[in-house]
Amino acid sequence: MENILFTVFDILNFVLLVFLWWFTVKQYKSLPQVIPIHFDFDGKADNFGNKKYAFLMPAVLTGLYFLFAYVVRSPESSNYPVEITEANKNAQFLIMEIFVRWLFLLITLIFLNGQDYMFRYSKDEKAKPRFAVSSTLFSVIGSLIVLFIFVGVFK
């Protein structure tokens, strides 16, 4: 069952990464020469750059994809909040493999939301992000809380 779950996560994460690249390439021609590249906490652009910066988020996410893939493929190389013993090794590795895939999914959705907002804001300064930054950050923080609970339970 866990292999099916891992496969679904891996396919979904890869498809979302490809979708971010596709979305960026598709929107690139319609972007103005200067686009917002940074936003303050109120959602207003406070830094602008050349439209080539549109490829920064997909490039960073691709790097993260390979980093996360390495961590998932070699769980013994990761840092754990508990000591890994023969008794808890399988449970801790399973928790880590699920969490890393889940975390990458959340990060990908955050990047997609940011890229979409950047493109829409570059055409209309009254555009709003589809999801609030606070809700995306709370999803990551909430996931970390759940992770530490599971790690503690299966110590």
C-alpha cells in the first residue's frame, strides 16, 4: 500500500513541476518587459525585474525536486529529531518519506500560487493571490506539527 501512495505522490509532484514549467512558458510571451519579482506582506509588489525572472521559480523548484528525490531515495542521510535504532528505523524512514513528499507538494502549490499571482499582478495591479500567503505558511507549519507528533509516537 505504501508503494502505491509513494507512486501517486511522485507522479503528482512531477506533474505539478512540469505544469509550472508549461504555465511559465505559455504565459511568457504575454508578459510585459518588467514584472513584479517580490511582494510585501500586503501583497503589493515592492521589487521589479526583467521578465526573464519568470523562469526563476520553475528553476528553483526543479532544484528542490532533485534535492527531495535524493533525500527520499537515501533516508539514512537525513537528520531525524529522534535517535534511529533498529527498532524504530522502519517507522521513522516511512514517516520521513511520506513527509518529504507531502512537503514538496505543499511547496509546489505555494510556488504555483506565487507564479500565478506574479503573472496576474504584472497585467493588473488590483489582482489578488488565489490563496493567502498566511494560509500556505500555516499549512507548512501545521504539517511540521503533525510530523513531530508522529515522530514522537513512533520513537
